Amino acid sequence: MNRRMPPMPSLASAVTARLWMVVAGACPPVLGVAGLVAVWWAAVEVSGVADYVVPPPFAVAAVIRDQPGYLFHHASVTLTTAMAGYTIAAVTAIMLGTVLAMSRPLARALTPTLLVLSVLPKPALVPVLIIALGFGAGPKIVLVWLMCFLPIALATATGLTATPADLVELARSLTASRWQTFVKVRLPAALPHLYSGLRIALPLALIGAIVSELFGGLAGLGVVIQHAGTRADMAFAAIAVLAAMSTAMYGLLTAACARAAPWVPHTTA
């Protein structure tokens, strides 16, 4: 007796299902932003605060609509600074975290120093950095690096040292070398911690860029906020662009992490 094969789903149904998944995934963030804007608008209306103190959402949207080139030019400067410092911090922090995980004496020697450095107020170093490096991009990138370095380094070291012992013993029983054990066992097991460190450090990169621009920048969203003066709508427009940029970057990083290691979202859910 011949068994009939189940019908294959059509291309249209597959595309529809994919679109539905995308829409379902995008609805919660969109609803959250809409709720935030509604609360903002209601708070302004109910409190009766002056527009030059806290502008309503439609006034901020009007500034973004009328001056997109001005805002996005400065946003590109902030983004470039943040990404330069963040990239350098990620590379150097992963290297240091790996060294700390591979050498326990070195980890015991350096961890207290790293913890002390983590509590230093990084924005207070901006004047010193400007005096040492000038008003160019150098002090801004260094500040972003300082803001992002420690979370990534500590997350990397923690992830590499938290590998289950049975997996390491299994690799050794299969005569895997130390390098093979690191690449095939310890590094994949550490990816959830590493990705968490990268996600934590990403907003800090934008904060560092904005703070450095407020102290001595010539361009960037921090300069826009500083020069806004009594134009609260312009300052809030810069903050709105910064928030949108941060959200987009966080989403791209999360998607990249999920694509590079599909098991990570399931282990960190």
C-alpha cells in the first residue's frame, strides 16, 4: 500500500509565515516605544510644564523633520567615535580576558587592579585626556575605550573560566591539545558571557562619546545638546536620535550574536 507524502508548503505560505514572525517580533518593541511616547505626552499635558523645559513629542518630531541633515551629520560623528572606541575595546578586552583565564596567577594579580579601575569616574578623566591628546578624536576614543574595556574583559574571563569541567575532561580524554580544547570547548562555552559583556558595553560606548563631546567636542550629538541652549526641543531631538541609534545598534549586535552562535539565546533565555 502506497503511503501518500504530506503536501509541501507553498512558497507563499512560507513567506507569509516568515513575515508573521517578523511582525510578531517587532510588535513588542514598537508598542513599548509608543507607550513611552504616550506617557511623555500625557505627563507634559497634565503637569503643564513649559515647552522650553520639557517639549511635547510633536515638537521634537518637528525638529527632526525640519533639520534631518544637521542632526544626522552630528549623529554620524558620534557613531564613528563610539564604534572606533568600542571596536578597540572589544579586541583588547577579549585578548586580556583570554590571558587572565589561561593564567591563574596573572588573574589573581590583575583582577583587584581591574576592579579598582572599574569604579573610577571615567568622565572625570576627560579634562586630563584633552590636555594630553588635544581636542581631536583621540581623547573621545580613549574615553569610549575606558568605558567599554572592563565589562568585556571581565565577561570574557568569567566565561572562559566557567566552562563545565566534564567537557574539558572529555576533550582531554580524546587527546585534544590545549589549543583544541580552547577553540572547540572553552570558547564556545564562553560565548554567552562574552555576548553579554558586548551588549552591556555597547550603550556605554555611546555614553562615553556623548560625555566627551560635552566636555570638548567640535561636532557630535553632545555638541548639539550643549549648543541647544534654551531650545529644549533641539536637545530632546538629539536625545531621540541617540536613543534610536542605540536601539538599532543593540538590535544589530543581538542579531549578529544569534547568527554567529544560535545556541546562545537558548542558554541565556
